Amino acid sequence: MKKRIFTVFLTILLFMLSTVGVWASEGSDDSGFSGEYERLTDAAGLLSEEEAQNILTKLDEVSERQKFDIVILTVDSLEGATATEYADDFFDYYGYGYGEGKDGILFLVSMEDRDWALSTHGYGITAFTDAGCDYIAEQFKSSLSDGEYEKAFEIYIDQCDAFVTQAREDRPYDNSNLPKKPLGMIWIPVALVLGFICAFSIVGGMKRQLKTVARKTTAGNYQKKGSLKVTESRDLFLYEDVTRTAKPKSSDGDSGSSTHTSSSGETHGGSSGKF
């Protein structure tokens, strides 16, 4: 009797385990991301519920479109670790990264001593060079310092999107080809005024050089009679071969990506600083 009860219990247990396995299989996708953890972890509570949902939606959209995990983490304290160590370990131990190479980047913000860090992994080390990470930091640091956290995170996501696209379509952003910083709005009216002044001066100078006192309607009015005598005319056709070679893009001064090893033995790139 006891043996029969044990057999029934074992059968039910095995059935339950197989059912869970089926559910897990049906719930999985080919995104490359485990889906167990969200790409936004706002442990420091820097965002409102609405802001957090907006940022998470953007993170998921760009990550899935680029097939590259873009992650944000905020904490109150680093618990004795450096910002880089904390960011690396969080990325590794919580299973972030897209595909077999675990391609991704994590943006850490710690409020204790106002630290930030970017941790890259897999293809992220290629797409985000040292110069590229510093450039992205320059774009979001002022918003972080001003407490505009949603804006800072949106800038980070947009920059990540642009950097991954650039790396795949051409070559990664580095010292020799960083994006041009946009001109401030104040320069638009200044440029218009300077252009008007230059145009007015040039036209005025050309007008002062005019020697004629009346409008001429034909070119013959400008020709001195008897000054043009055509003694011979012929057509001469010239042929030439033109070879064009693309000018190689300069990579002088490019820094590439420096790397380090996390506590789990994984290779990471990135940068860190204060805000």
C-alpha cells in the first residue's frame, strides 16, 4: 500500500515538473534575453511610476530592435565596491546580455557618493570605445547633476542606439570620428545676421565697381568694333581616363576599448566617474 502511494506521488510530481517545463518552453522567446529581470532596476527610487514605465519601454524597444541589451541600474549604495565592480557584477550575476556573446551595456547610478559607471560586455566592448563612453557620459552628466534622471536616461538610451548602429554600419565611434555636437539655438540668429551683413557688403562693393551708366541689352554693345577677327576655327575633342580611389578614413589617435576582468571572470569594458 505504502509502495503504491509512493508510486502515485512520484508520478504526480514528475507530471508537474514536466508541465512546468512545457510552460517555460512556451513562454520563452528568441530575443536572446532571459526575461527573468527587467532592463530597468530603479532601486534608488529616482523615477516616478510613469517615468519608469517610459524608460523601460524605450529600453526594451531599442534592445530588441538592436539585438543588444541596454540596461539601467540605480542604487543607494555600492556596499563597499567601486562603481565599475558593482556594475560588472550586476550585469554578470543577473544574466544580462543578448545572445551567445552576452552583448550589452549597463548604466549604473549610485546616489551614496554620486557615482556613475558604464559596463560593456560582448559586442558592447567593440561598439563602445573608451572615447565613446566618455562622449556619452558628457551628454548625460549635466542632467544627472541637475536631478533630471528621466532625461539623463533617455539621452543614454538614444546614444546607445546611435553607437550600436554606427558600429555595425561603418566603424565604432572613436577619437577620430565622434559625433559632432549640435550648435546651440542662440547661434541661429547670429548666423543669419552675419550672413546678411556679409551679403550686403559684397553686393554693395560690386555695385560701386559698375562703370556703365545705362543698361545694355546685347553682348555686342560691349565689343569694340573691328577688334574681333576670326581667321580659323576648328573643333578639338579631348579624351581622358579618370580613376577615383576612396580616401581611407583616418584612425590616428583612436583609443579603442580597454578591458578588465570582473569577479566572475568575465571581460568587461566601460568607464566611470562622478556627477
